[in-house]
Amino acid sequence: MSQTATAVSSSTLTLAKALNAGLRAAMEADDRVLMYGEDIGPLGGVFRVTEGLQARFGADRVLDSPLAESGLVGTAIGMAMRGYRPVVELQFDGFVFPGFDQITQQLAKLRSRSHGRVGLPVVVRFPYGGGIGSIENHSESIEAYFTHTPGLTVVSPSNPHDAYWMIQQAVASPDPVIFLEPKRRYHEKGTVRLDAPGRDLHEAAVVRPGAEVTLLAWGPMVRTCLDAATVAADEGRSVEVVDVRSLSPLDMTTILESVGRTSRAIVVHEAAGSYGPGAELAARITEELFYVIESPVLRVTGYDTPYPPSRLEAEWLPGVDRILAAVDRSLGY
Amino acid sequence: MTSSMSMGQPVGASGTAGRGRFEAPAASVTPMVQLVDPSGVRVDDPDFAPIAPPDQTAALLRDMALIRRFDTEATALQRKGQLGLWAPLLGQEAIQVGVHSVLGGTDHVFPSHREHGVGMLMGLPIERMFGIFKGCEMGDWDAEALRFHHYSMVIGAHTLHAVGYAMGMAADARREDARRTDGQRPSSEPGVSVVFHGDGAISEGDVNEAYIFAAAYQAPTVFICVNNQWAISEPVERQSRVPLYQRAWGFGIPGIRVDGNDVLAVQAVTSWALDRARTGQGPTLIEAFTYRMGAHTTSDDPTKYRSADESEGWQHRDPIARTSAWLRSVGEWDDAQQAQLDQDTEAFGAEVRAAVDRVPDPSLGQVFDRVYAGTTDLLERERAEALGRVAR
Ligand SMILES: Cc1ncc(C[n+]2csc(CCOP(=O)(O)OP(=O)(O)O)c2C)c(N)n1
């Protein structure tokens, strides 16, 4: 990848392949970067995101781990204290929780507890979200647990270009990053510009300009919002789509600029609505733009139920129709 | 070398002066309970003997053949797109049948994610199992009535539930005893919880905590660690430097390794462990030594991480072939019986294929039911919105 990177300035890759290339570049750039997780070695991870990395960098830098999530995150903390930059793969969103104490109570707090003396440049990556027809515990959107925890950075790429660059920026970050990989988008292709990231890790991006209403989304829902905006355009509606990219910290500048222009906002996410990230965004927009917005900030989210059996997920997850209904409602005020 | 597996030199014998006494010499030799060897010859074990007469073993052979057929049909159904996923049990039939065959009427099973055969033998309709892998349900059968708990997809989480359940069973028995004034033992047998977990699971914190609780409270729990050598692509050596059953010793639990491809041995050892639990002697860890013949699940590709030689090496240890060879040698099995069994499994195969079509389609409205004991205004509003939309 690095040889070709200097030769060509762009490449068409799937999101999974872009992550793989990004991880490879990060490991090449800094030999303190280590990867570990369940099945990430010869198998290349269950989604093959780490394919070929162990062959390239050896079993000392790409470690297959015992089946123990608390152990994975906890030892990454210790490795980081010794100057390494561990990138930990947890296998699925639903299997993050055995490592939850280590993430929220340990990893997130050491900088603050040590009064800034100990920083932990650890990346915890995992596939998240639904839409792939999987069984229980394989489709959860659990970003709110982490965004509620001060000390963690939480980001999610929605396209291959961002996947390639954001993972490298996450690895370079001096603080722990929860890196949410939209698993239903792993196989979608896009152009990756290999010469420049385009934007910083914590910047939001207007991915489709529009005039009447702003859709705010990240990860898997960005594609769905873009699709909704296309349908809305056919119906004569001008919808702007903002890819939030970084959930913590939030780039409120870009978000408020967009909503300030359109005067209407709808947050779209897969996670259950109650106490979800949509609530945070709605509250901040309302606080800042109370006299500007022309309708309440709406939310289109997963329902307040456990994730359903996969035969129902297409109806349960926010889709184009629900987003368009919300657009109509917002414009109807 | 039929009843023990060599683990190489004792660590202490490596020549490092003075260290031997601190490292467990027990790790050097790993005795494995075996009653019928891979070629079908009865072998003796110093501590265990078959618990059932040969004429009852034909039933075990039959159960193994049926669950193998269930499993191969399910794998084929996944290939045809009728199931989203399947976790094959091929090669692990003797464990599932052997354990099931000695369960008492009050024992309760906590499966991991591969005990489809145990579920079937306990009366779970096949279509309920398929419901999970077809994406139509979460496995919400009546676990109490079946005595077969819901599946656990989070590795190891259920081992704690099994221990807690056993603690509850033991507490019930103590209360019943205390209430009795006639000095008689209770009429019903006290129950045992039997929990299956994998060799990978043994690394999870939850599983280690389950051992600790089981030991601390002497819970009537039997842990069946199905050591099929692989946790997806991770070999068992990645999980443990000592034989898995010896892990138990550090928790103060007896641990024993059984040949998981020998149904008679599994039966005998499980029966012994159940007896211990029932008579108040606490938990046991049984390591059932076997091999996952197929892929981890139908989405896995084992050629990426293990050699064909390795898998082929296990072919000759097949649990079904071994049992029928032994039964033939003692005159309890013949060609006519085999022909009948082949016919029965064939018919059963058709039943399994039909079952997949019987899985009812779920409806979105169900998702809002039973989130809580009652419902909430919010859920009712969401239900109305969702159903209004779906109806349009
Ligand atoms: C907590 C958790 N981490 C990771 C996974 C993903 N996963 C599913 S099965 C499996 C391997 C389990 O191996 P083992 O316990 O040996 O059981 P086997 O599948 O071999 O029967 C893994 C890693 C999971 N289900 N739960």
C-alpha cells in the first residue's frame, strides 16, 4: 500500500479494505503500533479487516488473543503505559460489554486521574450497527454508552476515504478512541484519496448541501440519509446531509452552521431513541439556535426495544421512508 | 496410548535447577477417561466403567445418528439460503448424547451456542432452533418447561446463570428439608445445573467467576467444557498452557478429562459428576476432549487457520463409527439394524427440511411486547407509529 500510495493519489476500495490499508499505513509509520484481538491473525478478523497484517508485520505486532475482552482492553492500558500504541479489535458490538469496565472506568480516566501524566493512546475498534441479517448481540448500536463517558473520543467513518484516514488519525491520537465501524457498509466501495485526509478527526462534514432541512447522521446512517435526500430532491425538497463523524467531541461549529442555514434539523441514528445521541444534538441545537429554527429538532431512531430478530430489522431500523416522513413533518411546521 | 494424552516433558524436568518443585508435574501427563477406543475396542479405565448395558447403548448410537443428520441438514439449509447462519456440531455428537442420556428429571441445562442436539433430545422442536438461525426469533422457548435454557451468544455469560440457578436449587432443597418434620428425605431428587461452554470461553472473566462462585458455595453445577480445540481461529493453546480440566484445580473444583468422542465414557463421567452434585459434594469440571470437524459457523473459513491434515487426523476418532463398531463386536448391532437406522435418519432428514418452513415469520408488533412486564406510553406510541407505517 505504501509503495502504491506514493505512486497514485487515489484508489477505489471497500470500507473494509480502506480500514485495512489505513491500519497498515499506521503500523508502517510507527513501530510502536500494535494490534490485538480475537481471530485477527491468520484469519484476518471475522470481517477480514486485519487480513494480511500478521503476515506483513509478524506475530509480535499483530497478536491473536485469548477470548477475553476485559483482558484485551486492560492489557492495552498497560501496554500504552509502556509507550506502545495498541489497536484493539473487539469482535462485535454486543461483545464489548465484558470489556466495558476497562473502557469506561479505566481507559477513559487515567489521564484525568494522573493529572495529565499518563495518556493512553489506545484505539478500541469494533464493527457496530445492524442491517446484516445477523443473530442476537451482533447488531447493537452502543455509541451512547461511550459518548456519555468523559475521556473517551468516539468516532465513526461512513465511507472508505474517511475509514482510511480516520483510523490513522485515531491511532495517532494521544487519547483513547472508540472507533465504530459501520459493519453494514464494510463492503461498499468508494474513492480514497491517498494523498490527503481532507479534514481533521473531529470535524463534521457537509456531505450533501441543501437548503430546507439538515439531516445529521454518522456511520451506517449517512448512506441512508443521502439516499433519502436523493428521493426528497425528486419530490422537490432540498435536504442537506451532515456526516457528524465525531460523536465525542462534537463539531458543533459545522453542525450549527448547517442548521443555521436550513433552520431545520433531523437527527438519524440506529440506536434506541431514548437518551440516545439524538437527544444530545437536539438539546444543543435548541439551546444555541432557539430563535433560528422553525421547527423542533426531530429524531428518527431505532425503537426503545431490544434489537429485533433480523427478519424484522429492515422495518425496525430507520430507513428512507421514515426519514422522508420526518422531513415532511419538519417542513410542515 | 489410548487412555492418556502426552503433553511432552514435565516442565520441571527441563534442567532449570530448582524450579521443578514450583511447576505442576501434573501437566506432564494427561489421563483421559476412555472406555471404547477409536477402533471400537473396549478398554478399561481404573476409575470408570460403562454405566449402561450394551443393549441400551444402541439407543445412544441412534441419537447420535439423528442429531448428526439434523446438523448436516441444517448446514445444507444454510447453504441453500434458508437459514442465515448455522454453527455445526459435527464430531461433537457423543458429548451431547452422552450428557443428555444421564440427565435426571429435575436437572437443568444451560447451553452455549452449539448444543442443538441436546435441545432436540430434550424436546425442543427443531423449528424453534431454526427460528434463531433464520432470524425469526431469539430462542424464546419456555426454558423452564424444557429445562433447556435460552442460547447464549455472549461467550461465557451463561455459566454464571447456571451457577446461580444451582445455588437456587440447593437453597430450595435446604428449605424443603428444614420444613420437613418427618425426618424423611424429600421425594423428588434435588436438581443439578449442567452448563456447556467451549475451550475459548474458559478465558472469559465470567467463566472464571462462575468457577469461583460454584466452588465458594459448593453449587450443584456440572461444567461441561467442550474442548473442540478451536475458538473460531484460536487454537486451545492460546487459551491455556495447562490442560483445561486442570484449571479447575486452582479453583478448588475437581477437574477431569474425558474422551469426548466416546459416548460411553462421557456418559460414565457425567453420571459421576451429577451424582457428586446431587449428594452435596459440589461442582465438577468435565473437559470433553473432541474436535470441531467443520467450520466454526457457516460464515467461517477454517482453511485460513488450520491444516487439512489436522482435521483428517480426527476422522478415525469418529464417535458414531466407534460406537457401532463396538456394538457389533458384542453382538448388539448388525446390518439389519444399521439399515433400519439409515432409513430412519433418512426420514428424519425430510422432517428437518420441512421444519425450516414451519418457522413462523415474526411481525414488527411483537418487538414492542414484553420489553417490560407491562408496557409504557412510549412503547405504545412507537408501536402505533411502526405498525401504521408497515400497514401503509
Ligand atoms: C464475549 C464474546 N466475545 C466474542 C464472541 C465471538 N465468538 C463467537 S463464538 C467464538 C468462539 C467460541 O469458542 P469456544 O468457546 O471454544 O466455543 P466453540 O464455538 O468452539 O464451540 C467467538 C470468539 C462472542 N460470541 N462473545
